[in-house]
Amino acid sequence: MTYHFQNPDQETIKNYISSSKTIAVVGLSNRTETAAYKVAKVMQDAGYTILPVNPRLAGEQILGETVYARLQDITEPIDIVDVFRRSEFLPDVARDFVATNARIFWAQLGLESEEAETILRQHGVDDIVMNKCLKIEYQALN
């Protein structure tokens, strides 16, 4: 049987988006054609603070924000961690996530990982969204 993650209901997802201000985008690069860049730009234009996370670009600027090497380097509170890394990297991101004060783990469309979910739940994280696009969900609210 293949793993299929059960997302929270739409009301919960709506609450996640409306109660959030800061989004750490894991895997964000400065390539404007990527989904990560497009989603981050839309969310930034909507008033969210975007915190890029990409070890290869640490210290550089993307969308006017300084890039962090890893989630643990971010000192301000993180509401949503929006992950644009292939599914096999989600457990690593989940381990980084639980080492921070971040609230909501969000894996983009096409991404899900049973191991990542297990890591998060073992650390008391229940605010998990997988295989959904933050931009699509945000735009559905407006």
C-alpha cells in the first residue's frame, strides 16, 4: 500500500494562512522561473515576510531578503516552513524544522513523506500540510 498523507481540512488550512505572517521557503533560489520563486513572490506581494533558505546561496539576497543556510539560522519566529525540496529530502527538513520554533510544516504540491510526518509527529508537531501549493491555497481565500 502506498503512503498517502491526510491533510487538515480546508478551514484549518485557511486558518494557517490567515494567522501567518512569516514564511521560510526551503529550496528558494534566485531563478525566477521556478515554482518556489513564483510562490514566494506572490506571498511576499501579499504582505508576508519571506525568509529564503538555501545553503548554496547563504548570505546572498533573493526578493530583497537575505538567504539563510538552514532553518536553524533564522532568529525571528517562523509561521510556515514552505518546502520546495524533493520528497526524499523532506525527513532532513523535518529534522531541521523540529530544531526551530516554526509552527506549520508545509510541503509543496507533489511532495509528501511518511518518514517526515513520523519525525514531526514524534516531536509534537501536528500542523502539517503536504502535497499542496501555498499560493493556490492562498489565492483560493481571496
